[in-house]
Amino acid sequence: DDTMKINTRGSNLEVTEAIADYINKKISKLDKYFENPEEFTASVLIKTNRNSEIVEVTIPIRKVILRAEESSDDLYKSIDLVSEKLERQIRKNKTRLNRKTQEISFVFPIMDEEVEEEKGSIIKRKQIDMKPMNEEEAILQMNLIGHDFFLFENADTNTPSVIYKRKDGNYGIIEFK
């Protein structure tokens, strides 16, 4: 069976067969972009938060991870939105994806409408002195400069680390080994 594997789980809600079928139908539309879709697994997480139905999809593909999250007041609408978002990500970044993941080739079927490819280029380059500091100081420093991420040397672990602000208002840390 040459389709992508799809693992769906619900956080505080039950994934009914109807929901699972709908997700499989929508996410398997992405199969056409992969030469060997059966080599990949999409992890789908469904959550309910007050009156929001949130759908989060993560697809690790060797060196990169495709990830999208969408929410709306209707679960099926959220599923539609997240699958469209993933398709846009793949199409918009096709050159970068093919370069980054040379071992897999993405297949781009001829589409009716041509998609404008992202033309972002590096316009600024900075060199920084990494000063050892703890995570609290790094959060403060990041907030002071008004960025949503900050690179620093973690004084507690002596490793270069990146602290970043998450959509939910909390922080994440990436540590380099």
C-alpha cells in the first residue's frame, strides 16, 4: 500500500471512525507530493479547547519536519484548513525542500494555477558575542530586544542554546550538543 501512514490521536476527545476517515482522506491528498509516501508517517493530534477544535499535523521527512496547526469552531473545518496549509507549505517551499532532502524527491504535479514560490533571501547577517547566562536572563534579553528568539550560551549547561517564544505565550529551548 503506497500511501502515507497516518497516526491520529485525540487529546481530551475521542477520535471516532468518521473523524479518522475524514483525516485520512484529507492528509492522503499529500501523497501525490512524495515519490514514496509509504515511507512517511503523519502524526495528527486533535484537541478541543473551549470552543476551538485544534488539529495539529507533524510529518518528519528526514532532515526537515513539516508541521501545521489550525483551529476553528468546527473540527472538519480545522482538518480542511490544516491539510490546505500543509499543501501550501510543500508547494511554496518545493525548491528548498528538494535541496534539503536530496534523498527523497518531491513530485510536483502540474497544477491548474501556478503557485508563487517564496523568494525570501538573506538580507542581514550579524555576528554576536555569546555571553554565558541562565535561561531567565536569556528570556529577559530576548524580550528587551523584541525578538521571538534569542541565541545564548547556557551558563548551567555550557552549551549554545536558543530560547524562543511559543504561540501559547510560553517559551521553548533548543540546546545544541
